[in-house]
Amino acid sequence: QVQLVESGGGLVQPGGSLRLTCAVSGSIYSIYVMGWYRQAPGKQRELVTTITNSGFTNYEDSVKGRFTISRDSAKKTVYLQMNSLKLEDTAVYYCYYRPPGSVASWGQGTQVTVSS
């Protein structure tokens, strides 16, 4: 069974940076999609970014040029580098892993708060 644990959230001022980490334990498939969703208070969970096993990435428009997703396959870890953070980036960020033809596994979430 796959388990995902996020870390790296916290409080940061507008314009600041944070790096989120998602560590995966258990066996994973060689083909997969991993990524990050976020959910702000009173809003639906939204997709932020994804990365495939081959390194193909995709970003939600509001984070393009500011956020970067990367992975370390040997460590089974995915990172989210967030720069130029804005107030509207405040949310709980969730990591997920999804092999082909299967349901996704989720982490417990990490809080990111952007505030002056």
C-alpha cells in the first residue's frame, strides 16, 4: 500500500518562497502521474501541477512561471518549489500519486499560508 507524506508548508510573506516535499513509501508503478492539488477555505480542491514518470509537467495557469514541480525517482519524492507567493496561494496542499487505471493515493496535506 502506498503512503504519501507532505512536508514543508508554513507561513510566508507575499513574494516569499516555500518548497513542499512529498515522500512516497511502498511500491510504486514505473508509469504514474504525481502532482499537487490545493484547497482554500470555502473553495473546491483544484489541481496545481502534475508530473509523469517521464518528466512531463503541467501547471495551472495561475502558478505558471512561479511554481516548479520536480521529482527524484530514486528517493520516490516529489517537490513543489513555490516562488513569488501570493495571498491567493494560501491553501492546504495535497500530494497525490496515480498509476494508470487505478485510483489515486493522497497525502494528509500541508498548510501554506501567505500573509503579511
